[in-house]
Amino acid sequence: MAEALATRVEEIKKGMTVDDLAKQIADLRKQVENIKPGAEDRVSIIVFSGDLDKVLAAFVIATGAVAMGMEAVMFFTFWGTPVLRDPGKKVGGKDLMGKMFGFMLPKGKNAIKLSKMNMAGMGTSMMKSLMKKKNVASLDQMLEMSAELGVKIYICEMSMSLMGFKQGEFIDYPNLEYVGVATFLEQAKNSKVQLFI
Amino acid sequence: MAEALATRVEEIKKGMTVDDLAKQIADLRKQVENIKPGAEDRVSIIVFSGDLDKVLAAFVIATGAVAMGMEAVMFFTFWGTPVLRDPGKKVGGKDLMGKMFGFMLPKGKNAIKLSKMNMAGMGTSMMKSLMKKKNVASLDQMLEMSAELGVKIYICEMSMSLMGFKQGEFIDYPNLEYVGVATFLEQAKNSKVQLFI
Amino acid sequence: MAEALATRVEEIKKGMTVDDLAKQIADLRKQVENIKPGAEDRVSIIVFSGDLDKVLAAFVIATGAVAMGMEAVMFFTFWGTPVLRDPGKKVGGKDLMGKMFGFMLPKGKNAIKLSKMNMAGMGTSMMKSLMKKKNVASLDQMLEMSAELGVKIYICEMSMSLMGFKQGEFIDYPNLEYVGVATFLEQAKNSKVQLFI
């Protein structure tokens, strides 16, 4: 008893009370709660390329990530932008350059080619029939799956402006947004995985 | 003395005992232990390209990372897959498409070319002799070094299936596994660095 | 009072004093302070490609990142290296191979071409005039902006050695360093975003 009291007296001499400690613990708890442990469970992909093989790889990764419980964001820019055109949609009011780009760039996902071994389209057709035979999802199926899984698609506004594309000529997709590079970077910097494809 | 006791009484009135605090501290400690501070010290590389220059870059990064004390995982997919074929190994039982791909795709690491300035092979030969002269490790030496350093190599199962490759026709390598994209993503998402090459 | 003392006695029997708890809290605080919450607010880009479109994309991302308050580091390697040559600077003392590479590789940022649709230079000129019209910064302006914003540029020493480039033939830039892959990886592994372009 005497010992207990003596200990307590000593503690109080040092100026520490249970109250002080409780305050310290509360402070510490706040600090711990403010620690952001790593990034968010998201894959952010820049789809710069418009080659069939690379676009397919981007979708395999994005849908694979969502299947694993992660989020996925795809930012289509430069050669990737025309991949998302809907060939059935026509828009007017383009200037000469816009018309030229519209003519020269592939009209959507079914018009893009392999980056290698395209062999005047033969390689690309071969790859497509092979994918079907081996039960690998086609780009059409990939897009459908992505829409269902909630993969977010961003289209780069700067590329649209450069190539003269209008919002009205892109595919219908539930999670599609037209954004600048800053919006993408904001998502990307807090993602666990970022890829430039 | 009286003061000490008074303080203690007040504390107890507030319902806080040293026991309570100890419990709070234990809780907090558990929380702190569960915080994963960032990702693991690993570089995860998707080797999608089959160009000599890009494959070399991938190996320079992977071996460089291990030399710095990190882990490295390389996931060979699409055009990267045939780079790991062993031209000395023959496998049978391929269908027509598999035979065609086997014929058209480069037969291993010594058959791949620069992505630019290949100039009918002259640029590639020039680069190889230059690397030797400047004491830059060749792809052969890179693979040997990678094996020794413990760089993990994954071969993409979907690419194998598409191109009709069999496990029996790849190089001997101590840390080689045949995996799907999910296995790679599982590693990649907890890595500090991820690259698509 | 008696109750208070009894509680205290019990605590002391268990061997816990306010002092002990204070020590535990101090330990815990140190642990919390040592937790590095994720990576640093930096984008690290490997500029492997020497194509106008890809180099532009790299600069858009780097300057965009700095505009958002992040740091940016660009590591120019392989085909990216000659992009930073200053065509006005001549250096002597090159061997035959160095002279050949010097002749064949593009002489700086105004000599590089689009990766696609170059069409003997017509596509590249078209893109440049389009960028001007649409108020998209040219590569010249990007470099100026990068210098002002403090984007760090690294030139890969191994690429310089391979291609026979000397430090004297690169552009003047305030934050330019000649480094090995290890220096880049050291920065990259603690960055929030890493890209291979």
C-alpha cells in the first residue's frame, strides 16, 4: 500500500498523470489514423498506342485488375483516341485538318492493326481468328466486359482538340469522361499500378 | 500527498485506470503493426515488346534493381514471349497455326532485332558488336546474370496459348514460371515500380 | 477514496505504472514516426523512345505533374538520348562508330519524327503546324517550360557510351545530369508514378 502510494507520488512529481497519458494516446491515435498506407487499390493505364495488340493488352490488364477486386482507369490519348470512335456516328462542323485526321486515322476498334506482322492486314485477321479459336476475348468483348465491370475510360481532351474529334463521335460507354491530363494524373498518382502502353 | 491522491481520485472518477490506458496502447500498437508502409521493394516489368533494344532495357533495369537490393519480376507476354524460346528445343504436336507462328516469330534471344535502324539486320549487328566493344552486357550475359541474381521470369500463359507455344520449347532458367496475368498483377500491385516495356 | 487506492494497488500488482505506460507510448510514437507513408510526390519517366509523339507525351506528363505540385524526373535513354543533342554544338575526338551514330541518329528535338503517319515527314510537319494552331506547346516550348518548372533531366551514361555521345554536345538545361540507371532507379522507386515511354 505504502509502496503503491509512493510510486504514484513519484509519478505525479514527474508531472505525469493518467490524464496526460490518455491525451498522448489520443494524439498518437490521430497520427496513426492520418497515415495513408500506400496508394489506392487501382490500376491507371495510359493507352497512347493505337495498335490492336497493345490495346488488347491494356484491356486484359484493366479487366484482370477489376476481376481481382481493384479499380481500373484507362486514359486514351494520341493514337489511342481514335480506337474509341464509333464508325456509325457522323459529326459535322469539322475544319479541313479535322476532316483529314478523321479520314486517315482508324475508324474505331475494328479498324486497328497489329503493331508487327500486320502483313497488309493478314496478320491482324489471323490473330483475330486465332483469338476466337482459343477463346481469348476480342476487343469488342473486352469493351463490353469493361463496361460491365466498371472500368473507367477517360478520353484525352488535348488529343481530341489536336485531331479534331468531337464528343459526338465516340462509342457509348457507361463510364466515359472527357478529361485533361491533370485529371488523369490525380488518379494515377494515388494508384498502386501505373502503365504507359 | 493529498494532491497526489486527489489527482488519482479524479482520474478514477473519469473512469480511466492505468489498465484502460494499457488496453488502449495495445490496440494502437496492433493498428501500427498492421500499417503496410508503401509497397514492397520490387520492380515488376511487363515485357510486351520483342525488340532487342527494349528487351535489353528491361534486363538492364531488372538486374540494376537487384544489384540495388530490390527484387525483380519480368512478365514476358505477346511479342516478348518468343524471345525466351530455346532454338535447340523442338516440340511436336502443334496445330497449323502454332506451326505458322513458330515459324514466323523469332527463334529466341539471338534472333530478335532493334526496333529502329535495323537496316536489314546491319543495325542490329552493329549494335551487338558495339555493345561488346563498350563492355555492355549482351542479352546472353544479361540472362545469365539475371539467373544468378535471382530475377524471376514469368511467361504469360495466354500468349503461349495464342501463339501455340509449349512449355518444352523455352530456355532453361532457374526462376521461370508459366502464369496468368492475375499472378503477375498480384506481384505488381505490391511493387514499388511497375513498367510496361 | 478506498476504491481509488484499491484500483491503484491492483494496477501496481500487475506491474504496470504510469511510467511503464509512458515508456510504451514513447516507443509507439517512435514507431509511428518511422512509418514512411507511401512514396514521394514525384513522377519518374524513362524516355526510351525518340519519336516526336512519345517525347511530347512525356513532357506533357512531366510538366503537368509539376503544375500539380509534384516533382518530375525524366531519364533519357537509348533512342531518347539523341533528342537532347544540340545541333549547334560540335565535339571532336569520336571514333568511327561514334561518328556513324552521330550521323545516323536525329540531331536534336527538331529532327525527330512521329512514330506513325510520318509519311516522309509530311505527317510530322502537319502535326507541328496543327499543334501551333491549337495552342499545344511545341517541344521547344515544352523544354523551356520544363526548365522553368524545375523538371529534372537525366541522360543515361550507358546510352551515351554506346552511341559515342559526349557531354559537350547536349543542350543547355539547368537541371541536367549524366547518370547511370542506378541513380534513376533510386529516384524512381520512391516515386508515386513511374512510366516507360
